[in-house]
Amino acid sequence: MLIEQQFFNRDISWLSFNHRVLEEAKDISLPLFERLKFLAIYSNNLDEFYKVRVAEYRNATLHPESYPDIPHAKVTLEKINTIVGQHWIEYSKIFKGQILPLMEENGITLHLDGYSNKTEHMQFIDNFFNTELIPYCQPVLLNKGTRSFMRDNRLYLAVKLYRKHKNKDKKNKKRRARYALIKVPTNDHPRFIKLPQVDKQHHYMFLDDALRYGLPELFPGYDVVGSWGVKITRNADLGIEDEFWGDLVEKIRKNLALRKTGTPAGLYHDRAIPSDVLNFLMDSFDIKPIELVETGSYQNLHDFFSFPNPFSPKLEWQAPKPIKPFELEEAGSMFEAIKRKERVLHYPYHSFDYVIQFLREAATDDKVDEIKVTQYRVASNSEVVGALIFAAHNKKKVTVFVEVKARFDEENNLYFARQMEKAGIKIIYSIPGLKVHAKMALAIRRANGERKRSFAYLSTGNFNEKTARLYADHGFFTCNDAYLDDMEALFKYLEDQSTKPKLNKLLITQINLRKQIMKRINREIELSKNGKQGYILLKMNGIQNKNLISKLYEASQAGVKIDLIVRGICCLVPNQPYSENIRVLRLVDSYLEHARIWVFGNNNNTEMFLSSADWLNRNINRRIETAFPIEQPELKAEILTMLEMQLADNVKARNIDEYLNNVRIESNSKPLKAQQAFYQYLLQLDTIVREDYKKQK
């Protein structure tokens, strides 16, 4: 069927991705707590989406003149809320119809919409409320016409009540409803309360319901009619109007507090809430109808991440142990291993420890004079930062570019920047108007002022040892001077943008990346027109840029076969006359597919790039990103093997159709899960290397 628009809306497309995450919670082949994890991921993703994207649509709806690049904002926002409402209905069916019964089967009972009436439990709840919970309860009666405030992303109970009659004569007099709000104290107590074990079952209840139990005591003199879970998400924009004057870092530091008090992006509410209660809340918190989000009985279900498992590690997915490649272990030194040949590590299948080892080795190597690193998102208690501080204490000259505009990581990055500055590390802060999203590290050796053999690391993912256990990324180690020259030039550009560097190997946004991509797509088009095979394979988190998508449409119409593996946003419309040679695949599994890989067939002389960049407008237009070629045949073959497995995945992969549906792949072939298969492939490779080494010995 011919679709009218040539480009999907980016945010409607994103909802298709998040729905695919929700589908994983239905997968009966997954352990119970893995399915619960996907419910948590869905909820967490949606919260961030409302804080950032929906907040922008809200602003565009109210002030369209200030958002000329967001046409039809109100219509899109209504569509988003409709889709999300449908998803929440499905979410509730999965949770109540599948997950809860499975919990029961496995000896776990989670009591919903109230609390257990077993004697042992009632005694426990009464004692818990009166001794543990009541000190943290601060009920607030809402008054008509008085503006109140709800904190961002905090759980509340909206309560409807009536004042009790003082004497029998007034019993038949109509009473006026009153409304109140009470915060669920999740900062002081866990969200899930363990009840006494009964009938060999482990019993739990929501903290919300323990609070509901005590509402009559919190509102003496009132009859409590009911209570419903609500929360507000607020605009996450830091509100910095001009990045080009003044102290940008100080502006960010001061404006971080605004995130907690930003304009509402959505009021999440139990769909069972009575209309009078909802209308009173809307009036009290200045909520527009378009900002309402219908959910189930409970909010903040990302808390399922922390649901206690009394049988751990049973009922959980056990990630395979990260591989420690024999060649790296045998070399003993990362520098020595890189001198022998270029290396690509595939996280989380390979251990991220080698990145830490690379930095620590740079910190202790007598010949290393200088270390340069970019920082976008690092782990709390970051070993990467620890290694850099260690290097500074060892009298190395260390320079770190810290991107303090990395959304939701601003505070963490500012903290580590201060710690590094205290250690004597030179910190380069954000560039106005741009985010530096490139992932790279340099260990520069010098003698008599001249650079000697030095070492570099480039990656598709962050310097973050925590996410490296969860995100599928690739890291490239080299001592090739052509890469090092480009990286040194890029670091100079990060300090001074007055002169653009000349590049030999790297593709850099704002310098040469878009031009070089177009050049390679045009080459595939010419090959196809001349009767040769044109082929493009692109793996990314998102593809949105209309110029690049239009070029892919042109290539498709010229006969170029195009395979896309796009995890998230996909604005390209498949299955149309202009895209008939384009297949779009989405892969969602236990690891988050985070890598960006671009492959151009080049008449069987395959050209491959790994990159930090998606093809979203923000990456192409407003960020500094790197793409770096992989040229060693064995490394290219390794990555191509992985990509072929992903294209052949018939368990976790889905085709995206022209309606943004995630279409299950029907296949008579043996079931293939790409993530599982690639891990086994890497294990086999390492075993072969190990055996060859033994034979040579």
C-alpha cells in the first residue's frame, strides 16, 4: 500500500520501538525476572520520553510561534497520548494476566489494589504503618483556586474524602467532596514491602498500598472514599537560551535545579480515577487535557528493576561471562598487543577491563607523555576517571573533554570534572551550540619533543564500565599514525574551532562526514546503474535525517540493495515504490544494541566504518561525532559475521513495516538468536587462537 508521507514522525516511530520493548515482557522463553526487567525498561523509557520529547510538543502546542520546526504539534501530541494509552492497557494485561500468575507459580505473591487480609499480614501492615511509615507522611488538603506543587517523577496518592457528620441531624445533608494529596515516601522506604511468609509463599505489597491502609488515620474527621496513584513528569530542558555568551558551565550548574520545577510534561493517572478528582488535580496543578496520560493503578513501574527475588539467582537471566581474549591475556600488555596488530573488542561479549587496563598502562608507561580522552557518560565511581587521576598523579599531562550537556548526566559529569581538575587534569568543557559525542582516547609517547609510537582507542559507546556490561558496542585499538594524526587534530579542534582539521582516516560531523557518506552512497548507485552489485548495510540506533534518507531512497530506486538494522527511531518508510529495495530490521534482546556500523559493498571491496553517530538530525547537525574505518580483513570479517547473524535472526529480530508495526519473522530455518550466536562465535574464535598458540609452542 502506498503511504502518503515519505518520512515517519520521529516520536511516533520511537513509540514503535518502546512497544517492541514491551513485547519482550510477553516472551515465555525468558525467565520471570527478565520479563519483569522489560516492564521496568518500558516504563523508564517512557518517563524520559515525556520529560524530553513530549515536553517539547507541549511547549509547541502552547507557543507555536516559537517552534516553527514542530508543525501540527497538538495533533501529534494527541496521537502520542492515544498510542501510549493503548500501550498501558497492554502493559496491564501482561503484568496482571501473565507476570503475576507466573510469580504465584514460583512462590512469590505480589498483592495488588489493596493488601492481604491474612491475620499475620494485617498485623504486620498495621505495625509497619504506625512505626515505620507514619513519620514520613505529610498529607496536604487541596483548596480550590490555590496552586499546589508536585515534585517531578514522585509518586503521590490523590485522595477523595468527605468531612464526617458531627451529629445525627446532619446525616442527610449533602456533603462537599474534599481532595488531598500525599506523597508516597519511596526515598525512605523500598517500593516493595516484604510481608511475613505464609503458606510457603513469599508475600510482597506496594508501599503505596501500605500508605492506603493508613489513610483513615492520616485524615481524622474525614471519611476516605478512595485514593488513586498519580505523578507528574516535568520538562527536562535546562532552559539555557543562549550558549554563546557567559559561562556555559555555570549556567548549566545553576539551571540543573530548574529540571525539578520545570513545566509539566504529563500527568500520569490511574485510568479508574473519578472525573471530579482528575478535574480538581488539573485545576490545582495547571494541567491541560492534552497533558493527561492514562495508566494503570501504579506509577513509576521502573521500580520493577528493584523487585526483590527471594530465590536469586534463580528466575533471572544469567549473562554469559565476558570473554578475556587469549591474545590480550598472553601479551600481558595492551600496548604490546596493539603493536602486534589492531584490535576490536565487542562489548559486552568481551570484557571492558581492557579499556581500563589501556588507560592504567598509559598512566604508568615511562614514555607516555600525554593522555587525551573525551567524556560523555561515565559510571558512578568511574574506574575510567580513577585511571586518569592516577595518570595525573604520575605526572602525565592529561586532557579530558567533558560534555556537560549530556542530558541527565550533567550533574555527574560536573562532579567528575571538578575531581579531575583538583588532580591537575586539564578540563575542556562543552562547545556552545554543539555536543561532543565522539568516544576516543589517546596515549601519546614522545621523545625529544617528537611523537613516537603512540596508541589510540575509538569506540561506538561510552567510557562506562557499567553500561559496557549491558550495551552491545565495539571498541577499536590502533597504533596507526594516520588515526593518531587525525585524533590529535580533532582534539586541537575541540579546544579551538577557528580552523578545521585536515583528515586522513576519520569522518567527523561538522567537517567531512556528511559529504563522505553521500560520496559512498553515490558510488553504490553508480555501481548498480552500471550493472554491478550495489549494496549498503547500516546499523544504527536511529535514522531521521531527511537528506540522508532521501539519498537512500534514490539508491533503492537505482537498484541498490539496502539492509538497515535500526533499534530505535526510524523515519524511513519501507515497502514503498521508492524503498522497495530497503529492508528495515529491529533487534531487541537482553543486551541493548547500541553500536553504529556502516558497510558499503564497493563492488566486493567492502568498506566499513564504526561510528559514535546515528543518522538523527541532532547527531548530524548539532554534535561532533567520529566514524572510523576498519580496514584489517580479519576484523571486517568478524564484524560482518555478527551483522549477518543479526540479519538472519528469526527469534528476536522484527521487520518494521510501512505502518511501524514490529512484524515477527516467519522462518522454517532453525531458530537463531544473534546475540547468543555471536557470543558462541567469539568463544570459538578464541579457542582456535588458544589451540594454535599451544601447537606453536
